[in-house]
Amino acid sequence: MRILCAVDGSECSQWGVQALEALAGREPEDVTLLHVVDPSALRAGIGRNPVAEKRALAAMEKAGGILLREAERSARVALGQAATGPRTTLHRTLAHGPLAQTIVRQARRVKADLILIGSRGLSDIRGFLLGSISRQVASIARCSVFVVKQPIPQLTRVVLAVDDSKHSRAAARFLRSRILPESATTTILSSAERPVTDLAVRYLSKTQVAELERPVVERATRLVTSLRDEFLKEGYAVDTDVQMDHVIDTIVKHVEADHAELLVIGSRDLTKSERLHLGSVSESLLRHAPCSVLIVRGWRA
């Protein structure tokens, strides 16, 4: 697997590098450590002073180079390759441009299967109002994005949230083949919206409501059973859960109750309108889930 890991020197950025430890069992063949310098933000901070801008840019580039070397040492430790021969090729890249767009552009350049990026989560007030860098990356990247919200030295509890779509099946394949360690337990969760509104329930009998809900539950049960069998076939420990309620709330509550380290979801590419309004299920879960989130996108194998 080819991974691009964005670093900026912050604590949450360090979590992203440390998360390589949880992926070390798969020994990714290629990891690119990326630091982005945004000249436009620099100009906004110092005003129209070309000399000062040039000096500040040089200082930021020097600091970025030091940061990347430190990140490489941390990455080797996380991968368990600090005292052994390198099995993962590590690259250091310093790039210029708008942060999210540059991260995604560099991911395309190195043909990354996965972008690894730290996030401050809900405590990032500015990000909540304007859209954090991690959420911007997740909304425009064509490859999978792993947003790390806390240190993850290992993965023991993983929740895979699925619906009856090819994107969920792709997420299951990606999880089994690229992410999941043998020691982890995965819960395959399907949360379906009720086929009747709360208002309609007031005027229908319990029997009528049950009749309407039964096909939805049966379809979801067949899905999680089919996916469970695929995990069991490859020797993974797996649980299943089918619920019918508000999708976002149900998944977030389940992750909290399960004390999961990672929530995995499949996602299609967003349209420009969806990116503008941030209305997708994946974006909502990325914002509200208390744990790290892996959004699987563009995976066909």
C-alpha cells in the first residue's frame, strides 16, 4: 500500500505519523511524508513586504525540512524499522500551495492508496466553522482518507458501518486487505432509516409499522451476514449489529459504546454541490464520530 502522511508539527499531526504503527503489520511499501507551506497565508500575515515575505518563506522551508526529518525518524520507529533494514520506502516532500488542495494533489502524484492526516476533532472551533483541513481533504480526495483523532498504537476494536451499496463492499475489502490486523475485532453495523415517519407512526398500528419495517431489516441482515462470512473466511473476529433509527446518531452512539478506535465507511466521490454544503453521511460522521475515521473511496480491488 502507498500512503501519503501529511505533517505540520502539531500534536494531532504526530498522531498521524504514530498511526503507522497500527498499519505496520501490513508493511506499506511506500510512505510519503508531506509538509505544505502556504505562501498565500504567509502574505496575509505580513502584508505587502517582498523582502520580509522572502525571508519568512525561507525560514518556513527550513523549519519544514527539519520537521520532515524528525517525522521520518518517528515513522521508522512506528513501523518498527528503526533498528532493522528498511522494508518501507520513505520519502520526504516539501510542497507549496493551499493546504488541502496541495495534499490531495501530492497524493495523486505519488499514486497514494491512502492519505493519513491528523485532526483536532470537535475541539477545532475554527475548523468547525470553516471546515478543517482534514475534512476538506476528505471531501476532495479521490483515494481513501484516514483521519486520526487520537493516538492509535494498535487497532483492537473497529466498526465498519455499511449500507447496501458497492461503496460499503469496497470498504470491507479495503479494510480486510489493507488495514485490519489479525488481532482486531470488527463490528459490522448496518443502520437503516425507518421507512415511515414519526408522524405516520402515530396513525399506524404496531403490526402495520412492523410490516413496513420487516423488508428493510431483512435486507440489512442479509448484507451484514454476507460481509460477516467474508471476514470469517479470512480468519477475522467479527460481530454484527442491525439497527433501525437515524443513521448518524446510531453509528456515533455505537462507536461510543463499543469504545472503537476506528470507524470505517465507504463513500462515493462527492459532487461539487455536496462539497459546498458538506451534506454527505461520510462528512457528518467524520465531524461527529469520537474516534478516528477511515473513509474508503476509489477502491476497486
